[in-house]
Amino acid sequence: MSSSFITVLLLFTSLCSTDGFMEFVVDRCDFNSSELSGIEYSQSYYYNKLEHTRFSSSVGKFVGYTEYGVRNAEYFNNNPSFLSQMRTAKETYCQHNIGIDYQAALTKSVKPYVVMSSTTPSGGHHPDMLVCSVYKFYPKTIKVSWTRDGQEVSSDVTTTEELQDGDWYYQTHSHLEYTPRSGEKISCVVEHASLKEPLITDWNPSMPESERNKLAIGASGLILGLILTLAGFIYYKRKARGRILVPSN
């Protein structure tokens, strides 16, 4: 699987408020690698939620967005020492923190596990549906596909977006509409950064899940019927033994 594009933000905010007015500064690092070429640094100045001045490493200077911001940007740009400090922040500030993030979290991965099931739509006019559910994986990016007898299936496939579990893990579900054929082999193929090779799970078409459920219910009913019949027979035999036979005249 090709490497995914990762964007992570480092945000640090300085707040200052007086008589209900608030000014704050946001330092931001956007990146898709730990290399300087993949990093963008910016520092934004806000007053009452309105951004008025910004420094961007790709521009190399401050830009103002309001009348006050233009004057503010001109003041900063005329300070060679401060401007030089801002131009090196991508390396001294972003790259340093990004390296820590890569070591602590971004290079960590958790392997997914797969559960396959099938459903039969009501009415009998629609094909059966196979469901490949993939759970507890990290990072988020994943690829789920289907093969039929070793050939990738390109139609009748619907896959959900990666869903957050709320504990840093993700799940996704892929659905395949199909008409069962004798002897065929259908597989769910999962590709993820945590896997050295694709995780392939084969579907066993010998008995659909709905039929297995019906069989289990039928077997339970049969056993219960046998138990009730046996209990009735034992009760009858005991009652018969307790009877007193009176000879007729």
C-alpha cells in the first residue's frame, strides 16, 4: 500500500485579555514528513477572533490582513533580528517537535482484526451481502478490497469511511453484493501500515450465517421437545404404578 499523506498540527496559543477584549497568538506546524521540505510554519495574531497578522515560512515575512495588521506586519518586517528568528522557526521549532511526535506516536501502529459475516436481504429479489468488518487498527489510513477466485472485485462493493472508536483506534466495514456460486473462493483483503503483507480472510460459503442460526434454533427446539416428551413419559409411568386394580364381578 502506498504511503499515506499525514497532516498533524502543533498549536501553541498565548492569551492576553483586558476588559473583555482578547488577543492571542497561534504557532502552527503543518507537515507530512520530518524533512524541512515537508514542513510549513506559520504564526498568526488574532484580536477578538479576527486574524490581523501572519508570518508564513513559505512567504518569509509578515503579512497584514487589516489596517492594524498592515502596520503590525511592517513593524515586524523592519526588525531584522526578529524576522531572522521567525525564518529559522521551521527548523528550530517545528522540526524539533515533529521529530518527537514521530518517535512517540506517528510511527506506532496497531494491527487490525477482521470479522466476516453475511446477510440475506428480505424479499428474495436482491443478492446476498457479505460484510468484512475491520476493527481496532491504527493509524487511520487503511485499504479494504475483495477478491473472487484470486481476482480483485471492482463492482458491487461499498466501504464505509474509517470510524473513530474514541480510544485512538478505528474501524471500517466493507460490503460486497454477490450471488453464491458453487466452488468459488471469496476473500477480504486488508492492507495497513502495521502489516508486512496483506491480511487475507477467506469466506466459508458452506453455510450462510442465517442458515446456521436457523439450524441452531431448530436443534434447540428439538432438544426441548425431547426433554418434555421424556418428562411426560416418566410422569405417566409413575402414576400407572400407583394405581390399585379392583377385579370385576
